[in-house]
Amino acid sequence: MSTGGKPRVLLMHPFLDPGPAILAEAAEVIPYPAGRPLDEASIRQAAEGCVGIVSQLMDPIRETVLSTPGLKVVSNVAVGFDNIDVAAATAHKVMVTNTPGVLDDATSDFAFTLLMATARRIVEADHFLRQGKFKGWAIDMMLGADVFGATLGLVGIGRIGRGVAHRAKGFNMRVLYYDPHPLPPDAEQQLGATRADLGRLLAESDFVSVHVPLTPETQHMLSTPQFEQMKRSAILINTSRGPVIDEAALVQALTAKKILGAGLDVYEREPAVHPGLVSMPNVVLAPHIASATTRTRSEMSAMAARNMATAARGGRPPNLVNPEVKK
Ligand code: GLV
């Protein structure tokens, strides 16, 4: 039943102001029942009678959910939408929206944070000190890798890859990028970025940072053969999606010292993290927080709410990832 004639929208998880107020103006908001598991059958059941679902990246929104009668739109509070089967959504004429752009700076900042933290062993150093092991300055204590002037390889040069390249300029880094879509020459020049094939990028980079969406083509794009191509002194950074990297192969490469270290924000089976990674001091691990600044998460919430509100009112939401559904 809807009250006041407003369409019903399932809100999978609480989100941040001003999202709730924007959503409540356009829809009757149905919170996902507390404690209910996040599986497709449960989500389908909760979505019965709703025109929309406001989802987050841990919600599996696939055929079972997308075939719910009357469902018109799924608004993901994320730029990535690999948790949603877009082909199935399109087949069922369900619009899918995301939150591009507003998280580029926070995510680029965080990729650089991981790069610096891993290169200069800051987490390890912090633990060392807190454990009372700092007994005085020593010339060989906590030696790390140089960042200024080093070579950075960007796997993917979309908005976030470009944001990282921009930051790298301040560190006088040589920037290589691999992407099937080359940047226009003026953008390459402005960013000081040179296109390379993946093999060259891996062979020449001191830092490799991943900025591709998760698709069937990018799944396990970095695995044993790619780690073999990297420098033994290289550090791998991932703020995109976990399954782009073969996590078991990464553990093997780190164990065999094929590469020096890794800074990771995302994992293959979140929230699980390969136990091999957890025990390695040369790996910096964050719990998928690259976009987690107060302002960015609030802007993501507002954008997702506006996408949903527009669709619930019968309009064409601005950030439609399957535009063929709504001409
Ligand atoms: C976060 O990972 C996002 O896709 O927004």
C-alpha cells in the first residue's frame, strides 16, 4: 500500500543527508527490514510493490530482483555498479543509475594515500612505535621507496585515473597509462601521461595503480603473469574493485617477493580478506573507504536520491547507465 499517492521505494541501507529528505519528497520510503540477509530472494521479497530500490555496492541486484513486477529503477549509491546485472535490468526495462564524478577527488586522494603509506611503511612504523620498539634513531630503520620522481603506471585513465595522474605531477612522477581508449593528445600533454601497453607499463612502473571498472574483461586482469612482469621493487595499489586482481596470485607474488608491496582498499570477496594479506607487514589494508569523506559520501547520497526522485516522478534520471531503457 502506498500512502499519499507516492510511489514506494525500497531503501536498502540508511544513507546520508540530504539524501533522505530528497527521497522522502518524492516517494514513500520503505526501509529494508533490519537483520534480513542481503540475498536476492530476500531483496526480491522486500521489493514487492516498490517502483524503485536505492541500493549500495554490497547488494546483489540481479535477475531475481530485477524481474519484480512494477520495478522501474535501481539507484546505486556508488559509481561502480558491478553489483547490478545491467543487461537483465535493461531486458526488464528497469533503469539503473549511479553516482559518477562526485567521488573522483576523494578516491584519487585515497589512491595516493595508499601509495605513500605503502612506500613509506607508515602503518608498520606506527605499530612499531606503539609497541615500544622505537629505541632511538637508526640509519637503517624502516627504509622505504622513493615516490618523488618515480614512475607511476595507471591501469585505466577514466576520471579517477586522471585524478591520480594530476596529483602525481606534484611529485614529479613519470606517468604511464594503459587504457583501450587513448586520451586526446592535449589531455595527455596536460597530465604528462604517456600511453603504453600493459606489458611495458608493468615492466617500467615503480607503482601500479588500478582504476578500471569491474567487468568480465577486467576480472583477474592482474594475475601471476602480470606480477611476473612487474619490477621486484614495485608496489601495487587498488582502489577500484577487488576481483580485478587475482588475490591468491597476489599473495603468492608477495610471498615469493616478485613485487615489494601493495596498498589495497578493495578485495575479491568483501568483507573477507585473504588471510595471507592480513599477515604481511608490507601490505597496507583499508576497508573500502576510498570515497569516504564526509562531503563526498553526502554528495553521493544526494545524487542517488535525486536520481531516484526523478525516476519516481516519471522522469529520466540524470545518471542513467542504461539509457536505452528510457528514451
Ligand atoms: C565505491 O566503491 C563506488 O563505486 O562508489
